[in-house]
Amino acid sequence: MARYLMTKQELLILKLRKALRSYNMQKMKFLLQFANTPWLRLQPEVLQAESYLMAHMADERTRCGGSEDAPEDPPPLVSDLMSVMSEMDAQSSGAHTPRMQPPLSPNQQGATTRENTFHQKLTNFLRQLYKERGLYPYASLSCLRTKAQYLKKIFFFKSYHKHHRLIHQSKPIPHSVTRLADSSHDVKQRAKLMFRNVLFFCGEQYHPYPLTLGHEVLNEAVQEPQLRPEIICQLLKQLNKPKKSESVLRCWKLIYMCFYAFEPPTEVKKCLLSTAALHVDHKIDLTDIKCRNRLGTMSTVQSIATLILLLEFRRAGGTHMPTMNEVEAISDADILPESMEPIVFQMFKKKGSDARPPQPGGPPPKYGYQI
């Protein structure tokens, strides 16, 4: 059997994990000196070690007060990935001499403070979701049917449905994916019909009008609250070990439209966000119109997953049923309509959508979100 050779970066993470378990601060400080690559800076062990050391230093300063025995401030451990990337960009582009700026008025200072607070909240929100990537898998949902409940009264293709209970399948489902115990027989039948429409919309089976069926799925979920976790779970099931890349992209588009139309229950939403965090774009600068346009072209899974996280940051209450034209624009034209954009997009447009990118050799951008 071939042995797996661990890289130096993976070995560093393993040693840092052991140091965290034993609370060995000296070893943490020594190992963090070598965590100087972007991949290592994205690992949760590095973030935990830095935050633990910063908290310990703050406690020591608090206990010692302002006395002479207080320890000197060590070299700061940068815990914000945005600062790390900005420093790397500044070093690669060369030193930059800042220009003298006129003093700001009190109103401008208050607006700048509010803007910095908003950017910090957005950065922390995206980083927290990235830390939780993959922590809530689809199979761990408590609302799913058990194996016995899912295979109940099945006489044909039982082995096929048993194998594909939690993964992608191209045939209709025998029962609803979630437990609809308090629902009527009509709701359970509509749940099975929704999955057939999902197969037609994603291209698993042929239908002359797949967009109409996708719009019908959204309408069913908006009209019947009991079917909202059902449709999200059906789409997450189709994303588990898929076979066609075109089907995956269509499935993600339908997930975004469902997430825009209504807010699923808490458990299902956590599973959806942790799944989307696995494919999120790590370099987001919403002040740049090119970045917003790149996210608005819903041609990749990465852009759609990033839009889902941005949509969760600021949500509007209630339900919002997409029109047929909006479904057609997202599905066929790969264009995000302005009416379905996240609220964060609209806030940046109000502040000024003509934000220019930095000039070559100039300072790094003021706000860049590194997850």
C-alpha cells in the first residue's frame, strides 16, 4: 500500500494542533513564525493560536497594570487575514509614501467610523462562515427520513433507492426527503412532484419547458411553508456526489433563487451555508465594480456560493417570489437581475459604484475581504 507523505505545511498544522491541546504557548509562538503562506493563514488552527496568544497577553497586561514588571509588547501577531494580505501586497509593490490629507469634518469622521464598522462586520461574518465550512453535512440533518422510513413500501428498485438515499440520483424519489409527519397526503405528493421538476430543471431528464418547472418549484415552496426545508434538502442531496457539471450549476442557481425567495429553518440554513462556504470566493472587494460584475455573472459555482453568503449577511423579511423573467435571466443568460441582488450590493452602489481600482505601484485597496 502506498504511503501518504505529509507536506511541511500539513506537519506544521499538526504540531500546532497538538500545542493548542496542551496550551503550550512557547511552542505556539515558535510555530507561528513559519505560518507565513496564504494557505496557512486560512487554517483555523493558526487563527485559534493567534487569538489565544493575544488574549493571554491582554490578561498579563491587565494583571500587571502599568507597573515596571509589565511585560514588553512583543511583535504583534496579525490575526486579521485582511491585514496579512494587505501587508504582502504592499511588500510586493514596494514602499508607498502616503499623501497629506486635509482634516476631516466631524460629519465625515462619523461617516468614516460607521463605514469601517460595517466593513469589519462583513469581514467577521464571512470569516466565521468560512470557519464553519463543512461542519454541518447534509447527512447530519435531523429532519431527514431514516433509512427504514425512506424505504417503506418499496418493491421495485429498492437497492437503487437505498444507495442513493443521501446522494445524487437521476430517478424520481419514492417518498419525501424530509419527515412530513404532520402534513397531509397532498403535501407529500407535491414534495415528490417537486423533485421531478428539479430533475427536469437541472437537465437530468428532458422536458421542453424546464424553466417553467423551475418557477413552479419556487411557487410551491413560497405558497407552502412545510415544503421549504424539503426543497432545500432535495437540492443539497443532488449536490452530494453529482455526475454532471451542468446539473450542478443549475442546482446552485435554483438554491440561490430559493434562498432569495424565503428563509429556510435554522438547521437547514446552517447546512446550506456550510456547504456554500466550501466553494466561496476568498477575494471579495465589493467597492470595486469589477468584483460585483464578476459575482453578478452567475456562470460558476464559486460566484453563486459567494452570493448566497452575502445574501445571508443582510436579509429582507418575508417572502419574495421571483418572476419568470428573473428565472430565465439567471438560468439561461447567467445574469443576476438587479432586483435579486443582495442588499450589500445595493448599499455599495449607493455609496458609489464608480470606485476605481488602485493604480499600479500604488497602495493596496482600502477594503478587501479575505475570508
